Amino acid sequence: MANGRPLFAGTSETDQLDRIFRSLGTPDETVYAQIAELPEYKSDFAVYPRPDSLASLVPTMDELGCNLMQKMIHFDPAKRVTAQDAMQDQYFDDLSDAIKNLGDHK
């Protein structure tokens, strides 16, 4: 969310995907190897280039925040950071360990 609004506020599933792809680039097998195996995958999605940075999506976010966001929004779920690992990211270094480890059941 940016400024209390969703980053990609689509009006339908198709519009939602188009907004995501415009902002993040259209995923292909180099980004998500199993993408063509997804049940709703369409080979004729509009192709948009990947941006060099996510800073334009949330201009008020600092570099650490953008780096964490990049880890959180990978198309490939296997490459996405877990919530637990995200809490250990440098972005949250100013939080106490007690806060960062809430919900940690190790």
C-alpha cells in the first residue's frame, strides 16, 4: 500500500494483472520458471519491461524500503522473502529484537 492505497488497484483480474505488469514488468520464464504452468497463464499478456528500480512506485520510500519491497513482491513465490525473514531485514534495524521476533515460534 502507498499512502493508504493499494499499489495496484485494478477493477478486474485482467486490469489488476495489467497494472502489476506495467509497474513490475511482465514476468517470463527467466523471472518465474514455472509461469507457463500456472492455470490462468496466457501467452498473449501484454509485454512490459522490468523497471530498474521500484522507487517510482512509492517515491516517498527510502532505498532500504524499496529493497525490502523488491524481496516481497517477487513473482516466483519460492523467491519471495518470508514474513519472518522480512522482519530481520536491514529496513527494520531500528526496531527492538522483541518486536522483530513477535510470532517467532522457534
